[in-house]
Amino acid sequence: MGTDSKHDNVFILRPCGDGDEAFLFALFTSVRREEFAALNWPPAQLEPLLRIQFAAQSRSYASSFPQAAHEIICLAGKPVGRIITDDTPEALLLVDIALMPECRGRGMGAALLRRLQEQCAALRKPLRLQVAATNEALRLYERLGFIVTGGTEVYRLMQWNPQA
């Protein structure tokens, strides 16, 4: 259980299950729709593209991180996000974290990241992630002590070290 101290919301994490597919697609769509806004496509034309990308992302995560923990973030019993982590011998990897639009900017993401940082401190290993260079979450990661360790023009590799 975690707390969003800004609004004193209590969230829980539960394992992702077969019944979460519709929610996960809605979450994926809420994140990606902004990227495609410039295309100005009608929803009937955009949805098949989003479904293809969602399926590709799901396959990629399953292939690249077969041991990863897939969890649903719930607030007041309702799914509001997801988090995927992969605990490797070298580091804890934050594979993906996403919140529905109405839950962004309320401190939940920071609370989840602090929880991961506490886990990493106990395990004495770094927390690593990759984030799009244009993603607003980049500022949050920096504020929580993550440093850029590499990447490209499009993505930044970041790491938080327990001893920092």
C-alpha cells in the first residue's frame, strides 16, 4: 500500500490479470493519443493503429522482460495505472509506469517511485529506467535524484543509486 501525500489518497498494487486487457488498452490509448493528435485522424481510423501498437508493446515487454512483475495501480478499488518492474541481479528496472490522465500530477507517481527507491536501498542496487526525452516525467525523475547515464536524442537512460 502507498500514499499520495499531496491528496492523502491510498493506492494499492495488485498483479495484472487476464481481465485487465480492456483497462490496459484504455491506459495505453490515454498515453499515446496525444502523440497522434497531429495526424487529426478520426477515432475509427486511429483505433486500429493504437491496437497494433499496444499488441506490439505487449509482445516486446513479454519478450524483453519475461520475469517482470506486471501490476495494476488501484485507487479506491478502481484501476488507475500500471507499473512493470524487472528485478535483475544488477538493478531493479522500471520497465513502464503509466497513470490515467485524471491521476497524473497528484503525487502518485512520485510515491510509487519513492517506494521503488526504498526497495532498491534495501537491496543495495540501483533503480534504472528509460524515458522519452520529451516526457514531462523527466523532471520528476531528476527531482527524485535520478541521473542521466546515457541514451539517444529520443530516449534518456536514467539511474538512481541508493548511496546517492
